[in-house]
Amino acid sequence: MPATIPGIGLTLLVVLALAPGARAADEPPYDGRKKCTSCHKSQYRSWQETGHGRAMQSLAPGEKADAKRKAGLDPDEDYTQNIDCVGCHTTGYGHEGGYDIDDPDKYLVNVTCESCHGPGSEYRLLHRKYGERFEKSGEPTPRAVLAEAGQEFEFAERCNACHMNYEGSPWPGAAEPYTPFTPGVDPKYAFDFEKSLRDDGAMHAHFKLDGTFTGPPVPSFHDEFQSTARPLDEQ
């Protein structure tokens, strides 16, 4: 069964399964953002303007020079093929279907949809199948079928696996290779999941859902986000 457990109270085994480069034998393969954005075009356009949408670019020579100097890195070095870096700047690195340094797929570059929502090769097909059924009959589908197919609905641990993975972190899943960008380097690296979740500059804008899927697991932030989500006709 895929690791689609809310991000609190996870065992270390599950935490490690979510970490970049750690394979989970029972998780579905990654698909790449092209498969997601063919339907979710508005979310994609919004995501492009976020830091996640430019994550790989920050590893290039000359990019984020001041931040790299503060962290003890050489700003003129190319980190785009550094195995200690790409796990948090690409999607699914070290997992089946995920980013491969030797055979890079542009649709797996940067922190894309599946980095937060989980590898989508199985649940993506269910979105299409049950979305078409909902359009025809108005009959909703239990959200649990998506969770069973690998979709993540809380994803705090997926974020923590990169943002909290520094030496001395209070996060219990922290393990090498650590990120050099720690709160000691700059207070902005003191990651707050609840705050970041509400930052469109970090995530993406949200749009009204049409009701195709109902029931648990319901994300803790679902009602809040839907109360301010943009209408579907703005897509």
C-alpha cells in the first residue's frame, strides 16, 4: 500500500520512504508533470511563478550567489548534476520513473506536482476516469480510491524531507545528505509548513473543485483553501 498517511505520527520507515533518493518498493512510478498539467493548466501557470517552479535553475552557476556563499558553497560551481542537491530540486529522484541525472526528463525537473501530491501514474488515471463519469452522471467517487492509488492529501512529510533535512534539525527524519541551507545560515530557512502552505509564492493558486471526489481522507486545509479558491471559469 502506498505511503499516503497524513504527515503527523509517521514511523521512521515511512519517513525514509518519502525522502529523495530512497526507494519505496510499493509506491507507484512517477509520471512527470506533463501528464498533470494537460488538465490542470491554471495550477501549472501559477506554479511556474513559484520558487518550486525554478528550483533547478537555482543550482546553476551564478544563480543565488549570495545564498550559496552564506551556505559555504561555490556560487560559480554547477550543482545541477550533484547527487546531494538534485534530490530536492527535481521530482522523484532515486524512485521509479523519477528524475535521472544521466537521462534527464524536462518534465521531472524542478519541484513539480508529484513532489507534494505523490507519484501519480496510478491516481492520475483515476482522476480522468472518474472525472468523465462525474461529468456524465454527477456521481461522485470516494476520495479513498485516490489515496489507495498513491495520492498524498496532507504531504507535510514530503515537504519536510527537503526543507527540514539539515544537521541539527528537530525533524526526526533528518538524515544525510543534509541541506546546507539551515536556519543558522538565514532565518528564512526555518521552515514552517503551515505558513508555507498558504504562500502562493511557494505553492500555487487554488481553484474550486467540482465535487468529483468526496469523503475521507480530507486534507486539514481543504475547507479553508476552497473558501477562497478561484472560480472554475477563471481557469
